Amino acid sequence: MIQAQHIHPLIVHFPIVLICLMVAIDWIASLRGVSVTGRNPAANASVALAVIAGLAALVAYYFGGVALDYAEAGGFQSDIAEIHEGLGETTAMLLAGWALVRAFLWFRDMRIANPVAFLVPVLETAGLGLVITTAFYGGQLVYDLGVNVAHAAG
């Protein structure tokens, strides 16, 4: 049985990969003059990725809190953990909010026209930067500090 503190690192990779794919699709579509809002194949794929990434980010944030509580109950304390937690919360809320915006635009079949449409991949790229920053601090927790990682007996 998977322990609750280990669910976060299993789930967290999904929103990371999904937002990378979404940003790539939206940049490619935008540069080719294809709308990434409304309903068309590119927009449909992008919206699906945004919604799944938003949901996965919320789940990852929840289980990140569980993992941090477990670590702190074992005596762990770090400023890096607090930074990662704050960034994780911000990232999860922004991805979930972006998913709602994209789903609303898709549901209403609203197409944003150029040059304003170019803001979609620009904003998503900024969001990807936030995801990467959050992941960096998470990596420090695991690889530098060994949080919730079982050490092999030597």
C-alpha cells in the first residue's frame, strides 16, 4: 500500500508534463495563426490539458500538504519547505483558475482574436516558469535534504 506522504511525488509530475504540452501546443498553434480558444482541434487539446493539469495540480498540492505534515511530525523543518509550499499553493490555484478560464472560453466557443490571442501562450509560459520554480524547490527537498525519502542501509 502506498503511504500518503509518497502520493505527492507520484502525482506532481502530471501537472508539470501537462502544462509543458499545453504551452507547446499553444505556441505552435499561435505561431501558425490557429486560434487556441474556442473550439477547434488545437483549442480542444489545449483546454483538455489545462483542465487536467489544473485538477492534478490541486491534488498534488493537497498531498504535498500531507507529505509536509508527515515530515514535520518527524521533526523536519526547513525554509525551503515553506517556500515550496507557498509556491505550490500559488501554482495550484493559478493552474486551476486558468483551467476555469480556458473551459469557460471553450464552453462559450469564444475565440480571442490576434494580437490579444498571443497573450494566451505568453501567460502560459509565465505559468510554466512558476511551475519550474516550484519544482526546483521540491527537488531541493528530496535530493538535497532527503525529505520523506527512505535511506538505504549501508
